[in-house]
Amino acid sequence: MLKKIILIINLFFILFFINKISIAGEKNDKNLLTFGAGAWDWNDSQTSGLFNIEYRHGTRYGPFKPMVGGLVNTDHGFHIYAGIRIDLYLTDKIVITPSFAPGLYEKGDGKELGHIIEFRSGLDIAYRRKNGSRIGAEVHHLSNASLDENNPGTETFLFTYSIPLN
């Protein structure tokens, strides 16, 4: 689990420092309402469906953009979270975005993750359309960062569509 977190952190730094990647495709983007659907715990035996909704603020604070959201899986588990994102523009149309968000988790009838507090780290890639909407795919890892001895973690995969709000 620690190896996964270190791998994600290293990937963030590699992406951040590559010459052709620009943090500021625009000073500020549009606020986005993002809907997602995919798989919860896709690399384990307790795979279930997943639905996500997220508000992504378009204004930058340094390189960071705030976000708040929630997900629910088909085992009636849910995770509500608030955190930060960094949009890294490969081109005017292709955006890679690492994110991090602490949140509260309830397992429902699904996987026990060991603690009510779970940290969500992720990476998404999206195609940014002229009107500011985005179509993308995301992967996330949820973990309690060893707040409890039981820390199995889980992975999610989502297809997303983001609607500009302003």
C-alpha cells in the first residue's frame, strides 16, 4: 500500500516537471460539475458498481483547484470528500489531473476499509472541449493511511463527463 502511494506521488512530480506540461492552460477555468460511473474495488474480489458526483472549482489558488464530491457504490457504501486538484495541460485539449482528498467513508454492505476517515488519491485524463466540458477516465486509491491496523485500501475506475457551470 505504501508502495502505491509512493508511486502516485512520484508520478505527480514527474508529470509536474516535464517541460511540455503547462499548469496554466488558462489562468482560471470554468467551474465544473462532474458525473462519473465505473467500478469500485476493481482489482479485488468485492467489485461493485460506482457512481460519483463532484464539484470542481475553476479558480486556482497557486497551482491548486478545490473540489468537493461524493461517491456511492452498489453495495450501499459511500465516501464524501473535499480536496485539491492540479490541472496539467498536455495540449489545449488534453488535461491530466492528479488529485488528493480526505473524506468520510461508510462501508454499507461492502468492503471494510478499516476507518471512517479515508484518503482518496487519484489521476485522471480528460479531453477538454471548446465549451469547457470534459470527457475523461479516472483511477483512485482509497486508504486510511494506517489510521487503523486494518488498512486494505481499494481502487476505483470511472468514466466521467464534466459540465461547465459558468
